[in-house]
Amino acid sequence: VAAFETGPLLENAYLVADAESGEAALVDPGDDAARLIEAVESSGARLRAIWLTHAHFDHIGAVGPVRRHFGVPVFLHEADLPLFEAGPFQAASYGLPFEADEPPAGRLEEGQGLALGRLSFRVMHTPGHAPGHVVIHGHGIALVGDCLFAGSIGRTDLPLGNPRALAQSLQRLVALAPETRVLPGHGPATTIGEERRTNPFILELLTGMPR
């Protein structure tokens, strides 16, 4: 897995590839499309899909150019289609430009399997930060979008955010194996075990004790 920090909100895009077959997916191409396209091509990987953890503008800004360049399908949970279509309005609220793209044709759903060569991943629907937010996990990693961060958790004060849903999603997420490497949408990587031990929001969630 290769990480790329993109755009003014420093969003993490990830290239996930099966070393044996070269099949790959690009997760959350948020911005800097030319750099992401160059990274995929220089890696030698064969891009098969774009997977979106959710449709906030900072995670989807480069979808159009990447999709058109490689001719690959885009996958998103159905509940986030309205957010995807509102991308230009989201970006405008931050005073940022945005290139709209056609709505994704592919869907991500709870329990769905995703394959890249011999690698297989599972989709976990994790609403709260966004209604169609998902986590994609397997092979010791979890691509968690903006659900969980090192030492923090996702915001729920944005349109369509839901604090109660996020709490339920986080309880499911932190039940993954402690050694699972957490690859978030912003900031450094961490592990499920580290967040269970040290993240004040997760400690409060698990113990019921206030931060």
C-alpha cells in the first residue's frame, strides 16, 4: 500500500496493489490528479478500480481525471451519492475549486467482498461521518477514511453527520484485530490496538467514562 497526501486539506489517497498480479485500486483520490496518475503508472500496477470510503469533496476531487485516464469503474456506497453530486457545493463552502464528475456506477455495500488478484477485502458500512461511509479491510489493513484517526475520530458536525451512528460504527471498527494497521483519510497510520489503548474518544466509547 502506498500513501499520497493530496490537496489543501491534506487528504490521504492510497494505492492498494497485489504484488503478484499487479492488480490495484486507488482509494479516495482527493486531489492532485496528475501526481496520482503518474504514481500509478510509475508503480507498474494495473489499476482496476477506484474505491471511495465516502464522498466528501476532499476525498473525490481527482476521481474524474483518474477515472477517465485509466477507464476504470468507481465504487461508492449508495447513501453517499447525494454528497458526491454536491461536491462542487461542498468545495465552494471552503472557497475551493472543484471539478465535478459523473456519479459512480459501482456500489459498495456491507459485507461485500473486493478482490485484487489474490488479495481479498471486505466492506464494512460505517455511517456517522457521512451516511454512506465505509471501511475496507483485509490482509492486516483497514482503509478507514474519516471514521477513525490517530488519537481522534471523525467529525459529525458536517451535513448528514450522525454522532450516534458514528459511535456504533466505531464500536464495530475497533473490534477488528488489534494488530490491524489503520490507514486514515488524514494524518499518520496507526493500529486498532494503539487506538483502543490511547485514543480518548475510543476509551470513552469502550468504558463509558468521559474524556
